[in-house]
Amino acid sequence: MKNKKIETLLYKSLDSSLPLLEDELLENELQNSDELRSDFRQINRIRKAVEESAVTSFKPFFEERLLTKLNYTGIVDENLSLWSNTLALSFRQIGFAAMFILILLLSYNLKSGNNHSIENLFGKSKYGIEYAYDPVSDLLRSNK
């Protein structure tokens, strides 16, 4: 087909009725063009073959299989939702317990020191590892 407008009208006429002017234009082109008539016949043969080859019914027990699949996906989603809610609840409880233990440890460290400082809060000693291995610093500490 050479004319795109006529080709569009031809395909459009197969699916629905055309307005009067477009229908007349298509009819005139069909009468004047052998190529367009053969294309029209070929398209109609293809459409008819497709319609006849289409399966008109489903396999046996289609409804039961469909409902089973639909119900199964609902169960999976429900179980996943239940599992995620349980997981969130348990992590929330673990988080509260860890926060409570941390507060207890921080308050114990704060009370056990002589002065209220950040070092006492986190249990950090004034004396580092170098004082443990340096005998001179040990002697200096004991003389105080």
C-alpha cells in the first residue's frame, strides 16, 4: 500500500464503522486499486484464521485452580506479614532491654567514681596501659 492514509482507513474499517466521507474514500480506493483489494482480502483471511484458531474454553477445573492460586498467595502474604510483625516486636523488646542495661551500666559507672565526669560515666580510668608496665609511674602513684 502506497498511501498511509488509505492504509489507516483500511485497518480502521476492520475494527469499527467509518464516518461517511472516509467510508466513501476507502470504497473508491478499493474499486480503483487491485493491490489494495488483495491486501484487504489477505487481511480478512488472516483475521478469520485467527478467530477460528482461538481456544474458546479453558482446561478442566479452571475455576478451582484459579481460586487455589489466589488463596495461596493470600496465605503467603499473611504469613509474611505475621512473621515481619513478630520480628519487629522482638527487636523492639531487645532494643528496650539493651537500652535499660546501658542506662544501668552508665549510672553504676557514674556512682562508682569520685567525681562526676565523662571518664567515670563510661568507666574510663585515668591511668592507661602505659602505667601498668612502667614501674616508675607505679612508684610515683604509690607515693602520693
